[in-house]
Amino acid sequence: MRRGEDLYQAGLVLEGGGMKGAYTSGVLDFFLEKNIEFSHCYGVSAGAVNLCSFLSKQKKRGFRSLTEYMGNKKICGWYSMLTDGNIINSKFTYDLIPNYLLPFDRETFSAYHGKAYAVATNVETGKAEYLSMKDVDKALRAVQASTALPMVFKLVDIEGKKYLDGGLGDSIPIQKSILDGNKKNVIILTKEEGYIRKPSENLELIKLRYWKYPKVYQVMKERHIAYNETMDHIKRLQEEGKVFVLQPREKNDIQRLEKDEKKMEALYYQGYEDAKNNYHSLLSFLEENE
């Protein structure tokens, strides 16, 4: 068993999916219990949120940060949209939560000596960018960019570049991890096995809203194709024994901005139990031919 500063030389790839990220929280909390750490980590949207608490080694914080305040209408909903310009209040999410309500362990986070990235989509190019999470404050800003869903969040400006949700440009950044040299990868998905993404709805509204950034419309139009091709690629990698995948066993009815904590808690424990039940298989995968 690896402990201390030993990292598995492998990639950890975390899909987004809004409140379905509760599943990922459960998996990662089991990893924390077993001191399973990775040399490279990639988080998309809610996956990036969970990645923060995983790297700071704060069990249950990822789940709490996703779920604990969703029922407050001033924090999540149309009131926030009207007053803050975001469906989830940005000051609350990126100041009050990490600094006061669920204090973020900056020291532990900074001690991580691997490489971690939050995936965001550059609205000028329509391409995914992999923003380093090494510096704490920059990491939080990168996560904000990664979670900025179209239509209900403002564009996030980082050093003069404007970003939206990472899932637009690269929903599951397995190819990026492979290009970074990771021969083994652990992928945590939030969609059930056999899931097929359908074409995006409201494309004409997207075109109107982002008329200054036509690449946003283009990438949204083609997103389902890219996603389904990535899933086919992951399936082939699984058959070749190059990736280890954990994902929900069956479809659930949790919405992107779900407020039912009991539903999310059930999904959290499903993730935890799936990781626990696959623990020995996962160790065999990670330790083979090291």
C-alpha cells in the first residue's frame, strides 16, 4: 500500500455532471482512506470541484461543497442569477465556502507534488485548456472557469482569456492524460454504463447568447459526437487493460442542480461502495509492471 509522498504513476480523470458528482465524491473519499494518490489528475466541472478536496485530503468536503447549500434560494436559483449573474452565487462559492464555511486546507493542497489540472473551454477558440491547479488561488479560479455552465454562468476571465465549462471542450480528458505520458489511467464517470449523449438542445439560444463567440455554438453543436467517440475510445482502452473505470451501475434521476440531499447521499455511498468493492482489482491494475 502506498503512503506518504508515494504517488501511483497514473492519471486520474474525473468527469463532470453537476450534482451527479456526488458519486465521484464517494469514490475519492474511499481513495483517501486507502491513501491512493496519483501523479497526474484532471478534473472537469464538478470533477474539478471534487479534485480540490481530494488533493487537500479533506474527506466528505467535496460532497458537502457540492450539496450542503443548494437548498438556499439566495445561493442557488433565479435570485442568484438576477443579483450575481450566475445560477450559483460566485462570492459564496469561491470565497465564503473555501475560506469560512468549509475551510480549505491550503497547506495540504500545496504539498501535493504531482500535477493537477482543471479543464475549461476557451470561448474564443472552442478548445479545451488544461489550467494548472498548483497554486491555490489560481486553482480556485480555474475551478470557477471549469464549472461555468453556458447560459446560466458568466464567462470567467483568466489573464485576459474568457472561459466556460470544461465539459464543452473535453468532457473526459483521457487523451490529454495519455499525451502527458500516463500509460495507466483511472477514470471516474458520472454517467451510467451505456449512456449515449444526445444532441444539445436550445442551440439557437446558444448562438444568440454567444454571438461574439461563434466557436461556443459550434462546439455545443458537435459535443454529443465528441463525447460518444470518447466513450467508444474508453471502452477499447478498457478491453486492452489500459484504463480502470468506475461509474454508476444504473441511471439515476439526479438533476444537474439537484437539491434533494437524500438522493445525492445515496449516490455518494454508491460511489464509496463501488470503490470499496473494486479495491483489490484497482490495486492490481495500478501495481502491475511497476
